[in-house]
Amino acid sequence: MPLIETVDLCQIFDKKDILKNINLKVEQGEVFALIGPTGAGKTTLLRLLNLLDTPASGKIFIDGTDTNASTKIRLAMRRRMAIVLQKPAVFNMSVYDNVACGLKWRGTETGEIHEKVTNILAMVGLNTEINRKARTLSGGETQRVAIARALAIEPELLLLDEPTANLDPTSASRVEELITGILQRFDTTIIMTTHDMSQGQRLADRIGVMVDGEILQTGSSNDVFTAPRNREVADFVGVENIIDGKITTSEDRVVTIDTGNNTIEAISEYPSETGVSACIRPEDVTVALSKQSTSARNLFNGEITRVISMGALSRVELDCGFPLVALITSRSAQELDLKKGSRVYASFKATGIHVIRKGGK
């Protein structure tokens, strides 16, 4: 039985559908990341899961119990979870008292409060700031205080809303390390929202992609990033090469896709005459100066339209009769002397292509 489950969950604000039929299951001890663009509905869903708001329709179950069965049950369920908002508020008191407040509200004995608060502040790296006024802290320190305050009550479910969205890279890294530490020390179930795809990949067991109030796909990071279910997901997770066409032949799962100016060979279950989009990740495209012997079924001569250095990597944009982007090491780009106007050969394997039905959900 999942720790938390939603069934056909919907939310409406000002007659606008914010969430549409959200069906989600998260298991005990799992880390689940909701990724999606700003305005997708991630925070709205998190507030519903925390029972802060009431849905327009649908149900939320915790351990199989309907959270809307009674006010008493709803309160009991809320005591089993904690939420850290994107811009957490701290009280105008010391760091110690901020972290201790949840325990005091629950009537925990003073000695136990002291032990828990000092241990947690050591864990989040703020034990030297114990008597400092919380409102004088930096953004990263404030975020760690908020997480410490949430952990103090030992929640079964921890909800994190964009935990590093407003932080500098150093502070963001420290908060990520803290989340990793929580996972190693506690059997806490975590549901977090983020628009940082790489963060979701680093921290989560499973990922859900949310766009326009709908969860379009859930799965492991490998499932989501290499096999997006539809074009909306592919666009969001950075599959920059999405080439439309129609399958003209299909034999033993090897298909030929007519793109209008060229043909692409891929692996797919779709039959002939199906309109599809071929998704090729930039890092799966190889660039060479001459036509070489290769196991890749797809080899195209093209002209470089742009080269962008991105530190250790370079982005190479090509015109091969269709637009194509390759991501290669900057060292390779320098050795090949790649520049605008150069003619090169771009190749990619049929097995490296993910084929989705055009216009499919």
C-alpha cells in the first residue's frame, strides 16, 4: 500500500483548471520529484498533499485512509507530515527557538526538545548559530533552518517546494547535501518540486513531469529523460532534436522515417504510415570531418550554422536538411576546428532514437 495516493485530484482557481485528474502513488521511503515549468501546478499539488487546501474534486489517501473522512482524521494526518515552502518564513526569535517551536506546540518535554534541536542543528551545520536571530541569516541558512524545523517533528512525509530555487550555487549545493543526508539517516518519504531537471535526477527515485496542471509521465529518471511519452515531455526534458516525419517502412522493428528532405532509421513498434517524431538527444550525435565507417545507421552531411562554447562542452548546431544539435566536448570541437560554415558528417544510432507518435498523449 502506498504511503500517499491521489485519485482524480482536481483544483480550480477563478474558474480556471489548475490541476486536472492527478493520479499519483508514492511509496514509503521513496523520494519523488515533480519537475515542470513555472506555473505548471506543482506548488498547488504540494499544498493539497499537505492538506493545507481542499481540492475541487478527487481524493487523497494516506496509508489507505481518506484524508477527508473527518476533521479529526485530517488533523492526525497533518501531524505526520511537514512542508518547507519555496520562500520559508522564520520567526523573530533565535535559531534554536525556531527549530524547537513545532516540538513545543506538541508538548514535548524540555530535555527532549534540547536534545533533538541540538542534534538537528549539528546535522544541518548551524550548531554555531544556535543563539543567532533567525531573521539575520542568509537565504541558504534560512532554508536549512526551515528544513531543520520540519525534521524536528520527525515527519513520515517531508514536502519540499523548490528547495534551492532562490539560492546561489554554493548554498544550493549545501541544501542538496542536506537532503541526501536526510535520506541516509531517516526513513523519510520525500516529495519535492523543482524546475531543475538535473536536481530531480540527482535526488529522486522517481520523477513526475507536470505541464499545465497534468502529470504527463512518471518513472525513473532514465525512463523520463531517454523515453519521453510525448512531445511536451520531450521538449521539457531537453530533447532538442525532435524531427517530425512519417514511417514509410517497418521490418522487424526497424523503421524508416521520411522527414521530407531525408530519411532516418530507428527502432519502433509503430507500423507504416504512422506520423511520428524522432527524438535524439544532442549528446547521442557524433560529429566528424569526413565520412567514416560507423555502426550508426544514420549518417548525414551537414553545414554548421553555429558553435557555442559551454565550458567543458560545446553545442554544435547543424543543417542536415533538418536542424540537428550535437553536444560534444569543447576539446573535440577545438581539435576538429569546428566553426560556422564548416561541412561535417553527423551520425547517430537507430537505437539512440526514441520514437513517439505525432500528436500523441
